[in-house]
Amino acid sequence: LAVCLFLTNLEIPIVTTALVRITGELGGLNKIYWITTAYMLGYAGLLVISAKFSDIFGRKSCLLVAVFLFVVFSGACGAAQTMEQLIVFRAFQGVGGAGNYSPCAAILLDLVPTEKYATYMSSLSLVYAISLLFGPLMGGGISDSSTWRWVFLLNVPPGALAGIGLALVLPNRFPYHNEPSKEKTMSSVLASLRQMIQRVDLLGSSLLLVATILLVTALEEANEEYTWNSAFTIVLLIISGLAWIAFLLWERRVTLYSKHIEPVFPWRFVCNRVWVGMLLNSVCLGAVWFSTMFQLPQRFQIVNQLTAFQAAVRFIPFTVASPVASVLAPAIGKVFKIPLLYLVIFASLLQVVAYVLLGTLPDSLSITSAQYGYQVLAGFGCGINITLLILMTPFTIEKRDNAVAMGAITQFRVMGGCIGISVLTAVANGYLQSHLQQWLTPTEMQLVLHSAESLSTLPASAQSLVRGTFSASYNLQMKILAGFAGGQVLASVLMWQR
């Protein structure tokens, strides 16, 4: 289980320091975030759905199918020959990643008694945090010393071994393997399968996928292929909004009136004020967390002219602070009897301060030492909230919703990451296109937006101006992340209980 969780979570940070090298070979710097967003879309779109499927079809079968998908499409990503192929394969790899996470988290809750939830949820967060620590270093080291393709191919051997191990060790009917089972005949198997399919919320699952994918696509393509007021962008946003409304109305109907279909997002979630606050908090946290993982390493490479591995090393303050905070936060709350909500609010305010400061960085090639301190503050703020939101989940909802809730809290964080990265992409593209034309010809600007490595072909004076423009763009993005951090403070108000 730990290997599955580690590989699934590793796949996001390991790519962060390899993106510049990937676009250098395949081209498409202006589509650089689609490499990330495609994986996160597949991941976010299927987390809750895969959790519900594991309730219906069984933990083991769903987990093994997901491991298979993850391994196969990891290999496909490593073999991609064009940017379009890589983006498509990454989306399917994300589907496998979502199927890995949700059953693994549910199995952990099934394995241990309620009083040990805190310990094991902290362990789950620690695995996540460790993948963050080693991911950028591994991605940078691989990109500098070998081909970027190994960033994806390295998942294949351990993923296959983990799948084989789970197939041999995990009981077939877990967690109901100790209960007597009826004698199976072909007719009983078909009847059981038919009942399982009838329980699946196909319409709700489809609406959730459509709403998520169209929203992120509209945000990602705005200021890139299309303008904000283009028919394409407006239509996608309208359809996405209608899909979200239809999704909520359908889930309400299924929860209240259906006797057979199991809702993918039970209406009782919406009626739980504390849980709604946690989900909104998770969305804002995801925007901050994932955007930081991609923006800072890229800044080091483009503005400060560092290699991928050097960028990963400069990013260590954030990647170390996050797992340390993940471990310390629950312990501090327990020892000093501090309500977890107070820690969540403190961590959110810490993020606001950190990202305001990260938005003031100079555009020189040298890196100020203060930047490392800002990273530590940001890492502590993010790490605390990631752990506490997961830890609070099983105590906020009904036990029957454990699997779906664990998937939901993570799905909303990843979905927030998609939204955050998409917003920053739109802002960055608009800023760069409007400001680079002051220093570059249309041909030069097209080259720079196609591949960051083409910066070295520009005259020295132009290079300095272009890097300064990129620096100002990154500073603007950090200030936007400070706004998302402030959103966590507001969401925490909904979580308040006397």
C-alpha cells in the first residue's frame, strides 16, 4: 500500500523539475502546465468515483485495475514522441493514480480501529510528504544526468511488483473476507454483478467529470489559444457551471429518493457545514500547494539559470518543511490540547505571510537567502493543513462515508490545484505576451514561449530584460497564491464549532 501511495504521489512533484527539459525536447513551453494538469485532471476527476467503486466492486479488484492502468500509462508517457501524446497518456496515468489512492486510503481505515486513525492518517500524510521531498530531486537528477523519460519509466518495475504483492497478500473480499460467503454459481455471479452495476451513480460520475474537465480546460486555454471573451471560453465556462448545478441537484435526488443507486457525493455532505468548510479549505490549499511545486522550481531554472537538479536543491526548504509540519502538527495539537481548527487557521495565516513575501523577490540572477526562509514558512503552512484536513475527515462524517470522504478531501485539493495552476497559467500567458513584445520580435517571442531553453540564443541585453519579465510574472503569481491562502482563512470560519 505504501509503495502504491508513494508512486502515485511522487508522479506530481517528480515532474516539476523535468518540465523545462521535456519542453526543450518536445516543444510547447506555452503548454507546459498541461503535462501537469492532464495528470491532475485524471486524478481529480476519478478520486471520489474510484472510492465509490471500491465500495461497490471491492477494494482489491479496483486497486489492482488501477495499478495496472498506472503502470501501463507510465510506460506510455516514457515512450511519448509528441507533446500531445504525452498529455493524453498523462491523463490516463492520472486515472490510474486516482484508483490507487482512494482504495489504499480506505483500506487503511478498514485495517485499524477508530482510536488509531490519527496515527495512520499521519503516516498517510508522511508518505505524501516524503514523495514531495524526493520528487523534485529525483526529477532534477534524472533530467540532468539522463533522459527525462526515466521520470515516467521508473514507475514500471516497483508498480508491477506492488501489484503482484497486493494480488497475493490482500484477501479477495477485504474487508469482509472473514464473513461466510454464499456458494457461487454462474447465475448468482451474474445477479451479483447486475446489482453492483445498478448501484453505480453513472450520471453523477459523468456530470462530475464533465464539470471538472470543462472548467479546467477553459481556464487553461484562456490567454493561450483563446481569449477570455471568446465563444470557446464562455461556452465551456457556462456548460461547466450548468454541469456543477446539475451534479448537485442529481446527488440530492439520489441521496433522498433512490433506493438502489449509491450517490458519488452524498447530499448529507452538503448539509454538513463543517465538512463543506473543510472541502473549500482543501480547494484553496490545493491551489497554493500544487502551484508552488511547479512555479518555484521553474523560476529557479528560467530566471536564475539553474539546472533542473540545482533548482530541486534550492527547493528543499519547502519540501523539508512540509513533511516536518505534517508530523509535528498532530503531535502539538495532542500534547498542548490545542483544537485542530486553531492550527488550521494559524497555518493559513502563515501561508498568507509567506506568499506575500515570495511575491517581492528580485529579478537578479542571484538568489537572496531570505527566499529560503519564505519557503520554510510556506512549507509549514501547507504541510500542517494537508495533514489536519485528512486527520479530521473520519471524525467529521459518518463511518459509512469514510471511503468517499477520503477521496473527496483529496479530490477537492487536487481540483483546487488544477484551478490554481490554470488561473496562474492564464495570468502568466497574458502578462508575458503583453510585456515581452516590448523587448522581442514576434519570432523571438514565439521561440521563447515555445521553449525556455531558447532564451540562451538571445542577445545578452535581451536575455536580462526577458528574465526580468518572467520574474515579475512569477511575483504576480505568488501574490495570487496569497489570495488563495486567505481563502483558507475564510473557509475555516465554516468549520467553527463551540
